Amino acid sequence: MEIFDTHTYLNADDFAGREAEELALAKEMGVTRHNVVGFDAPTIKRAIELAEEYPEIYATIGWHPTEAGSYNQEVEDMIVANL
């Protein structure tokens, strides 16, 4: 059986520099695909970078409601440009 992890945060600072190690560990447990969620500017950027670097990663980008106060046209342009 192959497992698709639909909501991961390998783009969080806690995993910086350990992404390959975490992916290898997940693969040992049968997780073969990952959806990395970007919810603010830094995590969106990192999710996209990871998806470009690792074929088993897909990026989902959006803006979390807790970040609503910092949403602006620049953010919207960044999101639209990466769709």
C-alpha cells in the first residue's frame, strides 16, 4: 500500500535542513507522496521550492485566516503567479 500524506509541514523551520531525512523516514513507513501546505509568504515559498526539488512533494498554497491582517495585493500577486 502507498500512503499520500495530504497535509504536511516540511516547509516549517523545524524541518530546515532535514527534509531528505524526513522523506526517507516517511518512505520507510510507506508514505510515497506528500502535500506540503504553504500558509504565509515564507511557507509558500518553501513549499514551492520543495515541490521543485522532490518529485514526491506537491505544494498547496493559500493564506491562513490567522494571517489575514498581513494579506495585501503583493501577497495575492505572489499566490496567483504560482498557480
